[in-house]
Amino acid sequence: MAKEEVFEFLGNVPLLQRLPGSSVRKISELVILKHYGPGEYVVREGERGDGLYFIWDGEAEVVGSVSTDEENHPEFQLKRYDYFGFGLSNAVHHADVVASTKLSCLVLPHEHSALLQPKSIWSAEKSLDTCSAVEHILHLEPIEVDIFRGITPPDAPKFGKVFGGQIVGQALAAASKSVDCLKVVHSLHAYFLLVGDFNIPIIYQVYRLRDGKSFATRKVDAIQKGNVIFTLLASFQKEELGFHHQEVSIPSVPAPDTLLSMEELREQRLTDPRLPRTYRNKVATTEFIPWPIEIRFCEPKASTNQTKSPPSLRYWFRAKGKLSDDPALHRCVVAYASDLIFLQVSLNPHRRKGMKARAVSLDHTMWFHRPLRVDDWVLFVIFSPSASNARGSVSGQMFNQKGELLVSLVQEGLVRKVNSANSAIKSNL
């Protein structure tokens, strides 16, 4: 068997899809191929076996299972991509597994079982203590196949609720960890249904809608307190060659290294006499929590969120710190960052002194055109074509420094004047 064939096979085993791609690669190099004839015992009840078994070809049957009813019998027929055995425990088998046909299994020996429990879903080497802040935010705890738990770390941006970009990024992470690691997301469509509570975990339930040779489709529900607060559809594709063109060009903007960071801009504004004293005092007394994404505005100006301006914005962004190499992680980080400053642009033409407004995301769509890294600078170009019926719409394009179009985005959200500073949002509708 070719190594790449084994790697691709293991990438389709649901148990392994939640692992970092590097772990799956290592497992593919360590598994041992074993063959069994019809009627031959693969493992026996009361024995530990040789490790974790993945059925490569043929079928097997569980004999002496907990339920031997004829109605449940098909459930105990094992076929290609099924797996059995004990990887991380020293338990013994509670039933016999017998080959029904000629059977071939890939076996991961017990001594390599630690590969099944990496420190992070994104990296087998990095721990959560050493990874970047945004990688930590996008880490999920696998509960079982297709079910994950996400939390809001204490130092994560919250904005009074679970940040919408965090939910998009974590949901996409859950979907990404249910597909072959050779497939990466090329489009997603999401709806925000209820506001999330950052004090309790979010459960992400993945539904496998389709698995094809080139494409896979997943649905993810984000659940809190028994309610679905967010739902996402994502399509994944294996890389392939095809037609290529790009008719849109990157706009002429200053290089990111020549611009101030948000933190530097904030410090500068504290003493800028062109800005109202009330605004400067508010900035000075408001707790500032650094974002895990570095942002540099292309047109920093002496205006505030109470100053009318055109419905457009351009800024460079990148993740703070070095990210793991998993391509899925970089796309999840883009999804996270895309909601930081996006919908608010639809309010720009309507801002005035004393006005308070609320902007809440309703839906979010992204198309990923080309490979990307988000620990390199990415230019986000935003335009709001319309606002009406208390809804604002925005569209965006992301480019790398070479001018390649990486991502196209659209979002619609609720935009309303706030009459009471203490009014709480109970849902997005």
C-alpha cells in the first residue's frame, strides 16, 4: 500500500478527523496491515488485542455483543472505515470480533496510543499555554464523534455577550474536524439565532450531510441551555487544478508596516485635541481588552463613532502570534476576524453626536478562493451598499500582500437606534 493511500484512508475515519493533520500523518506511518480469513478471530473476548483496528477491506462481525436481537444485528456488522479496539485504555474486549469475509485491518499498536490524544485539535506539539490567543479561542474539546465543546476564555473579546466571530470560528472548527483533513472549507453560510452567554460552554453538534470524493458538506448547530443559538452550513473541497482568473484588483493603500496599530492609535487619540474631550475621557476610562487580532486602519482620521463618514472601510489584519500550520485553522481565524469590524460600517452614514446604535449580526456568508495564512497581513476592504428596514448589509473582499483575492464576504445585521443604555438584547430578532 502506498503511504498516501493509507493517509487518505485514515482521513476518512470519523474518530481520527478531529485530530491535527500531523497526527493523522504520523498514525499512517505507524499502522500495521494485518489480514484475516473468513471465520478467523480478529480479537477475542477477555483479551486486550494488538491496539486500535481500522477496517481497510472486507467485513467483520461482533459476536456476543450486548444486544444480539435480529433487529439490531446489522449494527454489529463492521465494514470499511469502521474501527474497534482500545487505544488509550488497558481494558479488554467484551466480545469477539470475527472476520465475515476476507478481512484486512490497519492496526495502531498500543504503544502509539498517545497520538489519539493531542494537546490541541490544531497541533500535536503545541499546548494551549503556548499557542496564540486566537488559536486558544478556537480550540474545541471533542466530547464524542461529531460533538464538541467550546468555551470563551477569560481574556477573549466579549462585547457583553459571546462575540459572533467566535461562534462562527468555533462552529467552522467543529465542521472542519469532521472531514478529511485534505478537504478545506470553500464556502459557509451562517445564521445567528440567539445571543450567546459567555459564562457557559457552547456545544457544537455536527451533522454529516454529504461525503463525496471531492466535496463534503456539514451542518453545525451551536447549542446553549438546550437552545440552538446559531447554525452553519459549510462545504469542503479537496484541492484540485482548474480554470483561473481574477478580475478584481487590490486597492492602493499604505503598507501595513507604515500604519499604527489599534493600540497605538488609541494612545494617540487620548491626547488628540481635535477630538471632543468627552470622547477622550470615555476612551481613557473604558477598560481596554487587547484583541487577538492585530488591526491597522488604512485611513486613520480624526473622527469618532459619533461622526458621519462614508459607508466603507479598509484595514490590514493578522493574528497575533504564530499559528499552527493546519490550513483549516487559518480559515477559522479568518472567519473569527471577519466579524470584528464589519457590520458597523453600515452605520457610518448615520452617525451623529449623541446617537447610540446597536448592530447585531443576523447572517454571514463567506467564500474562500485561495490558500491563505492569517499570521501574514491580510487586507479587508468593506463597503455597505444599503441599510433599510432596520437592517444593514455589508460586503467585503480580502487580499494578501501580493494582491491575490483570498475571500469574499457578505453580511446582514440588525441596526437600530438605542433608546435606553440599559436595554438588553435577548435575541437577534
